[in-house]
Amino acid sequence: MTIQSHPVPMLPIAESPIAQRPRLILAILSLAGFMASLDVFIVNVAFDRIADSFHNASISDVSWVLNAYAIMYAALLIPFGRLADKVGRKRVFLAGISVFTLASVACAVAPGLWWLVSFRVLQAVGAAALTPTSLGLLLAATPANKRLAYVRIWSAVAGLAAAAGPVLGGLLVTIDWRWAFLVNLPVGILALVAAQRGVPDSRDTTVTKIPDLVGAALLTVGVGALALAIVKGAGWGWGSATTTFTFLFAAVLLAGFVWRAEHHPVPLVEPDLYRVRTFAAANLGMLGVSIGMATFVLMVVLWMQNVWQWSIITTGFAVAPGPAMVPIVTLLAQRLAHRVPAGLLAAAGCLACAVSGVLTLSSVGPDGSHYARELLPGQLLVGIGIGLSLPTLLSSATHDLPGHRASTGSGVINMTRQLGFVLGIAVTVAILGTPSSYAAAHRSFVHGWWFAAAVELTALMACLAAIPRRAVMAVR
């Protein structure tokens, strides 16, 4: 059976001269994506300072500053994408930037840890609105022959945010961790004004209904409960009634989400998508890549600050080389994309990430005097790996989908990426615990790096499975 390709009706609305310049539109929409990605990496560096600010809150509690954002972001990506297709992408995009910017200011003035977590949830709502709409607006405004290249550039901007985040975060957090959120204010205002003036609107006239919001709620609470059980399991006791109940609660909710997807007329995620082998394999690969990436980055930051006792600004500069490799490798990989299968490129990236974990755990020492030998090689390798795998999986996941499913497929792969971050952070916190000596800390971190390497090797197998066996896949 062959794919029935249905063109998606795109109705451009704005007709300003600026709106006719695809490169300028790419720059504006990438700026918004840069803002949403930058915040994640800045918060990684601010992790310890936030804990100290709120009466030495535990790592497991502070982890919800990251997890709450990622969970809500993942769950709302597709509903907001569908809503934008119906009411107009530019309207939802501008609303997303506004909410994200205002929530950033609220995070900066949060009086307590759980207030901060609550405002991070609001931030995630804004990010979930601006991310799929920025991609939808870009695709609608870009000539067909440039779309793949522009999507790769749009994806690579996240790598620039990853490189800038630790350095900028180190500089800002040295003053006060609250500046890590206030930095979004000028960027958000600039993106809002530029988008209002320079980005044409579009919508999908075939979208008439909003997807299953109950399913979105089941997914959100289910993933949250799973992360809670993993993070708190050691403290509660892995065999305790509380831990067991929380795992079972998560399983029931996630099973309910799957059931709703099979039976709801407008499911959050259409089950038929996963019957396309390349799409299913790309999502499995993305899940593993994201888990490994979140684990490696968070552990490197915590090792530098808690074991080597490095300052935040020193940590920021020391973390930056790895993420700095991502956009460079992404652009190089783009030149290989026409000659090398996407699955093979992504698998090579997973292999580099796995090797980086093994290299780091075998060479890291107690005092930080040999950073260039102990941590830098692993960081450069993981940057290369992410540059090869992450944008490749993002851009290739929808390759074998018909045109009318590409938007939903893009939302699903981004949702999978965020879920991987949640699970990676949760497992990292559970593995590290609260070691009382260097020997105990070293043992915990070694287990964490082994875990990251094993997950990346699993993702490698999924990426290899994403290499098409035939040019045409069937989707009903």
C-alpha cells in the first residue's frame, strides 16, 4: 500500500514586504526557539544556587524546576499545535511568546521553591505554544526546495542555545540565579515585536476539531507520577507502599492515555503514526538520545560544582565546549544528508555519545586539575553525537509521513524529546542520591555514566532500524 499524499492547505494572511523574506522569517522564528531552549541550559547551571537560595532544598526537590517544565511542555505541544492550525498559527505563537516572557519574570521574583516550580509550569505553557507554531509558520512561509535546510537550521539553533546557556548562565547566576530568568525579558520583547511585524500568518483549513484534552491530561499526570516515583523512590524505599502505588498510578494513567489514543475520534497521538516503521524507530531513538543527553549534561554540571567545588561561572565556561560543537556538527551533517542515510548519521551520533560516557567515567578524577584530559574529550564527543543525532532525528521523523500528518508527527517527535529529558533527569537524581564521601560520589557518578552509555547504545539500534527498507511506507 502506498502513502496518499494530501497537500495541507496553508492560508497566508500577512502581506507586508518583510513577510516576503524567508531568511528574515527564519531568523525571527529561530530567535523564539532559541529563547525557549536557552532557559533549559541556564537552569542546569543554576541548579545548586537555587537549592542554596531556598534553605538548602534537596536535589530531588530542585529537579522539579526542570521536570515540571519538561513534562508540561511535552504534554501541550500537540494540543497547541492543533489549536494553532485551526485558529491561526501566528496568534498562538504571539500568545506563547507573551506567556513565556511574563512567566520568566514571575520565576525571577518567586518567593519559594514551589512557587518557582509553578511559574515554570506557566513558562512551559508558553514554550509549548511557541515551538510548534514557529515551525508551522516557517514551513508555510518557506519555498518547498528550502524547507528541509531551513528546518535543520531551526533545529541547530537549539544547539547554539545549549552552547550559550552554560556560559551566560554562569555569568548571570554569579550575580543572582534570578537573572537567569530575567534575561528572557528583552529577548521575548524583541521576538514579539519582530514576529508581529515580519512573520505572515497561516492555518490548516482541514483542522476542525481540537485533539483529546483528557488524553493530554492523562499523559501529563502519568509522566509526572512516573518521574516522582523514580526521584523519590530511594527516599521512600523502593519496595514501600508509597513507591509501589505511585508507579502503579503512573502505569494506569499512561495505559489510559494509550486507550484514549485508540478510541478517541481526535486522539492526541494517532496510533497509525507508529505503524510507519521509520517514524516509530525515530521516536525510540529520540527517547534514548534525550535520556542520555539529559543524564550526561546534568551529571557533568553536578560533578564540577559538588565534587570539584568549582564556581558557577567556571562551570559554565567548562560545560560550554560540548554544546558549542552541536551547531557546527549539525551544519556539517546537513551536507552529508544527501549521501548518508539519516538513520546511519543518527546512529553514529549515538555511538559518539555512548563512547563519551565510557571515556568520562574511566578518566575523571577527584580534584579537577586535569579538566582537559578528564572531562573535555567526553564533552566534545557528546557534542558531536548530539549534533549528528538530534537534528537528524527531528528532521527525518516525518520523512515517510503523508503531508497532512507532518505537523502532528513533528509535534510527537518533539514531545518524545521532552519526555526523554524528564526521564533522564529523574533517573540521574535517583542514581546520584546524596553521597557522603568522594568514594561514594565517584561510584554513583560512574553508575550514571554507564547508564547514559547503555541508553545511547539502545538508541543506536533504534536509529539503525529507522533506515528505510523501501522508499514508500503505508499509512492509512
